[in-house]
Amino acid sequence: MSDSITTDIAASERRDLIILGGGLVGMTLALAAAKAGITSHVIDRADPADLVAEGADGRASAISTASWNLFANIGLAQKLAPLGCAIEAIAVTDAMKPGRIDFRPEPGEGTLGRMFANRDLRIALFEAAHEEPAIAWHVKTEAVRRDRGPHGVEVELTDGRVLKGSLLIAAEGRQSPTRDEAGFSMAKWDYHHRAMVTALYHEKPHEGVAWEIFYPAGPFALLPLLDDEQGRHRSALVWTVAEKDAAGAIAMTDAMFLNEVAENMHGIYGEISLAAPRMSYPLRFHHAVNVVEDRLAVIGDAAHGMHPIAGQGLNLGLRDVGALVEVLTEGMRLGLEPGDAQLLARYEKWRALDSVSAMAATDGLTRLFGIPGKTASAVRRLGMGAVQRLPLLKTFFMDEARGMSGKLPALLQD
């Protein structure tokens, strides 16, 4: 597959952007920029064929309404629409005790988002990138030198080729070497939890409901997926366990793992079995104090990594994409180059409040539901009962889940 979707051009051609990292956020940026007439080099050390191989990644992502608008506005709606499962409602409960919140829009108000297998998102992005002449895609290679100067940026690849551009963008994920090399100040801490991720087949249909079940050890999320080709019902699972218990959970046989999962599910979907490989990763918080430097911007997980409790990590990165493309497009229309300092300053100012508030809310929710004891549980359920009875509060939270609050970039609007 890598031969069929990989694009490479002469390294001497200068492009507007050099994007380090061709994952979900980096490649979405390249495509969104291309639709605005902005050219890019995209560099990724992975082989695309490995990333989209069957069974290579069982993860799924919740795509908010705003993020779906972005995909639609860059021409991916027709490809992706049949592959996403609508989130019709969200059920939030404290250990399945009385007092849960049900978020369900009124008829005609649309859904609360869509669930997509990460593999399907990657395939759609990669195929679109292959057909886009504004994107030069360099795979199975990485940057060994990054230089930023007054007149542009240069990146040397492992094979000695040198790429030139106006603006360098770090979209390399949580362990971004470009961000670290540039010396960005980071706020960060470890939750001492690990996310156990897989997908499940289950006996009863999920009816489009996403479950967020909070236990003292951590949240347990079931997220609706489309039925498979055989008509089997499926949901994605994100189960948070304490780091001290993680080794034991990872070492479980599939049968033991499913028994533990079934106990946490309280029989809501009947009999269950595994539908994807089991994966796990540690949960940490990090947030870059600044997201721009001279001719450098950091986006997505390179800029901010949060707890998956609300499923907003990818959506926050896609908001970065929309804001950055809008700022660059308007600036270039006025004759400024993409690496212009005033454009980067505007991007940083735009993203600062939104990213901090989203991450603070997610972190606060994680800590609130992690407080053990009957009293804490009773207080939480009292608060949840109040939200359940107040339509205005429920509407506020549903708008947040849809990603439709705050100043939205044009690409994220319908």
C-alpha cells in the first residue's frame, strides 16, 4: 500500500509548510491547507501500509460535530459518512448507581458526534493526500536536522535530502522531538493510570449510546461502533486502571480480561467477546505554555495531551488545524508569508483560551470522579441529578460535546 499512496517530489522545491508528522492531525492540516492553496511537505517515519493494516490498531475516535464539519469542508464527507456510527446519546453514571445523566438531543437537533475506527480515518486521509498535488509526502524517513532562520526553514532527512519551507509545524504527537528541541515550557503531570483499549462484540445493540461509567479506579467508557459485515454489534472500550494494577490487567488472558470487563458493564449489552487487539498506554497530562516560536507552530498532541475521559483529544487538535489554516489563509491573502511572526502570534492567542479551558475541564472531571468513598459518590450523584433536571445545563454540556462552543474557525462551521 505504501507504494500506491506515497508521493515524493524533488527535495529542492520550496513549499509553504513543512509538517513533521503525518498522523490524523498532521495529515488533516496538510489537506485543509491544500484546499486553501497552501502547499506542504509532510514527513512521517512510519510506513502508511503498517498504519492501515488490518488489525494493526483497534482504537476508535469520537469525532465532534465541529470536527465532522472540518472533514466535510475538506472533501472527506462522502468517503467517511458510511463508516461512522452516530452518537445518539451519552449516559453518564457513577458506578451504575442511581442518579445518572442522559444526554440526548431533541428530534431534529442532530447527533452528539460520530465514532470512527482510527484505521478508517487514516485510509480516507491518506487516499486524499495521495491525490493532492499541493502535498509532498515523504514516508519511512524523519528529520535529522531542523533549522529555522529569518528567511525560512530547512529540514534534512535521514537520506540527506533537504526540504525547504516558510513555516515548520510539529505534529509528531506527545513525544514531539521538535517541540523538545525548541525548548517549549510544559505543564505536565502523570495520572498514574493506564488506558486499556480494545473493541467488543456484544449480544444486544447499543442504539447509538455512549456510556461513561465512573469508578473510583478510573472511568470505563463504551463507545458505539457500526455493526460489522456479519451484523455483529460492536463498541469501542476505553477502560482506565491504576498504574499499580496495569501489569496484572495486561497479563490477563483474554477470558480473564473479558470477565473483568463484563463485571464493569453490569450486563447492559449481554454476552461480550473481543473484536480487536488489546492495547494500553499510560495517561499523562501535558500542555505547552506557548505553541509558537520563530517559524514554528506545535499542534495536536505535540501541544496538549489530555485524559481520554471526554474523548476530546483529537477534536482539540482538529480545532488547532482549523484556526491555523484560517490565520495563514488570511495572512497570505494580505501578502504575508506563512512563517510571519504576527500570524503565529494571532494563532497562539486564538488557541490559548480554548485549549486551556478544555484541558482544565477534563482534568477537573477526572479528579472529581476519582475521589473515593460513599460521601463523595453521593455528592457526585446529587450534582448529576441536578444536571439531569435542568435542560439549559444539559444543552450547555451537549454543545461542549459537539465542539460548537466558543469562537469556531470557519472550517469547523457547517
